[in-house]
Amino acid sequence: MGRYAYAEKEMSSEAKKMRDILVEYITVVGRRLPDDVTKKLEELAKIEVEPLQQLVYDTMKENQMLAEELNRPSCQDTGALQFFVKCGTNFPLLAELNDILKEAVYLATKKAPLRHNAVQTFDEYNTGLNIGTGIPTVFTEIDGDSDILEMYVYMAGGGCSLPGAAKVLMPGEGYEGVVRFVMDQMTSYGINACPPLLVGIGIGTSVETASMNSKLALMREVGSVSPNENAAKMEKLLEDGINNIGLGPQGFGGKKSVMGVNIINTGRHPSVIGVAVNVGCWSHRRGKIIFDSQLNYELPLHEGVEL
């Protein structure tokens, strides 16, 4: 059984610049929640009136304050790093992108620090580097001939979105079958994550398309609404239904169990309805960074942060 070997790559100066920016941003994502999540948690904290639920939200707030003050990750499980990239073909570092992302994770692991979460399948050892075969995971969408790169940086934890579920339904089950599948999952493994949850639902033509859609749904901002009118109605119905389960903050019971329900749907074969569910914890460590060709960047989910 061989050990996973990694050596830092020879890179252009521009590639190193992008790598170093991402190292800093990964550490920020690990300790500071995105603005939309923070805003929603503050809103939900005002709804819960019982002492136990108030204590939970106060503890969450203190946790985030200490993470910022101590410059440490806000959760011990810093997840498996996943990158969702939309990139034009004229972005100058496209050829080096995979090496840039892997090395950024490797260096951020030492800087943040991040927990070592890369275990080599079947060989059953932890690489100790937070990178390994296929880790970090990079999903890339080529978007025309622009020179802009947009990327979500996501820490997928072992208790939240990594234990997702997917199934292909027969068309006779209809969208009622989608709701049944989602509610069955939320009443069983939903508590595996730490409520209040962001629920991502994907609908497509197979398990893999539905699963990707459900992950992309978690990248949508909390409080956003599907542009599809029928999907938006289902989002609201499912949000009400899951709230009525009564999980409450951290599963201690309460009025609100979710930050929101996001659906992303794509076309399907007429004989099937693929559906998938992924959930994000209250500590939903997701960031977004936009680079131009000169490596100027924007951080739309972390206002005021400079790297």
C-alpha cells in the first residue's frame, strides 16, 4: 500500500498570487459565516422565545465572535473542500486552476488550521494534508469566452451535506413523490446536521444531475426564491412542512428548524424524476469569490473582508 505523495507545484507568479489569495479566503470561510447566513440566524433568534432556544442562539453568536477574535475555525469539522467554478475560456489561469486550488487547500490547512479530513478510500489512511485523490473536489462549468472566474468555496462537513441522499422516481409518483422523499429524509437524517438547516433540493433527470443541483441549491443565498413559479411554491410548502417537524435550533425543539429551502431544477427525461437532498448546518461555511483577468477580486458574501 503506497502513501499519498504531494509536492508543491512549480507555478507562474500569477498562479501563486491567485493561490495565496485563496489561502487567505479559505481561512476566512472557515471562521466567518457568510453575511446572508448571519442575517438569517439573527432573524430566527428573535422568533424563539423559550430560554433553551435563546441560549442556543446566544451560544452560536458567541462561537462566531470567538472564532473571529481567536482567528480559528468556527467548527471543528472543517469539512472536505469543494469548489464550484464558473469560468470563461479567456481567464488566464484556467490551465493551472486545479493545481492552484489543491495547493491553496494544502497551505490553508496549515495556516487556518483546518482539520485533516482526507482519507484514502480502501487504503484507509489519512493523508495528513487535507488533500488526496480527488480531494479537494472541483466542479467546473465553462461559461463562454469571458475572462471572469466565479467560484463558490464550500466546506462540506461530515454531518451536513456529505451524507446527502438521492433517488430516481417513476413519473407516476409526480411532484408529490418529490415532497414525500424530501420529508422522509428530513424526518430521519435531517437531525444529523445542526439545525437550523439550509435545505438544498435538486431535481433533474438522474441521481447525478439531481445531486449536483442539490449542492448548487446550497450555494444560493438564504432567502432567495426560485425563478420557477412552481418550484418557488414547493420551496415555501417544504419550508413550512420541515419547520412543523419541530427540530428547532440544535435539535432542542422550537418554532423554526430551517433557514430556508432552496430548489434547483433542470430538465428531465419523461420517464423519470431524479431528486436529491443535501442540508447545510447553521454553520454554513460557504463563500464566493469573483476574479477578473488581473486577479482583482470581489467577495459578495463577506462584505468588508480584505485578503
